[in-house]
Amino acid sequence: MANHPTYKVIFYNQGQIFEVFARQIYQSDLYGFIEIEELVFGERSGVLVDPSEEKLKAEFEGVKRSYLPMHAIVRIDEVTKEGVGKITEAKGNISPFPMPAFTPKGGGQD
């Protein structure tokens, strides 16, 4: 197999932290988004099945490419070998970053 880089992408989505591994990652033509392609999941080579990875596989079943908002990205690492992807509940003070650049006027305050 040729030496393809693998990226670990950690992002925040609807109160959960997703950790996925992908072969392709780049800035999207859609402003403010990162594209990830060729998601990598562990091989089932035995009886042991990881339920968190199965949940992740089900979430991305049939997905060719994902567009992630830049403000939802927590971290992107280029890794030497892929690990096990997972979905965990966000705990603590994790919130989307940054705050909107423009806020609408409202509430009668001018």
C-alpha cells in the first residue's frame, strides 16, 4: 500500500464530540467549511466489536464526503496510523468557537 497520510479529526456536533479518521481533508469551496473524505474505520477481524465505533459507522454509512463547519473543529492531527473512531458526550465547558461576527439588532434597542 502506498504511503497515504491519515488525519484524526475531532469536532463538536449537537452536544457530542466526534473523533474520526480520514485520508483526505481540505478547505471546502463552501465558505467556512472543511471537507473530509475517505473515512477510515477499523477492520472487523474477530468476535470483538467496539460499540462506539459501530455507532460512528452507522452515523456515516453511505457518506462520500462530509462538510464540517470550521467553528466546530476542535483539532486536526496527521497521524502515523489510524486508531478507533468514537463518539462521546461533550462534558465541561465545550462550546462552538468563535462567536458570530455579526449579531442582529433586536429587542427594540437601537
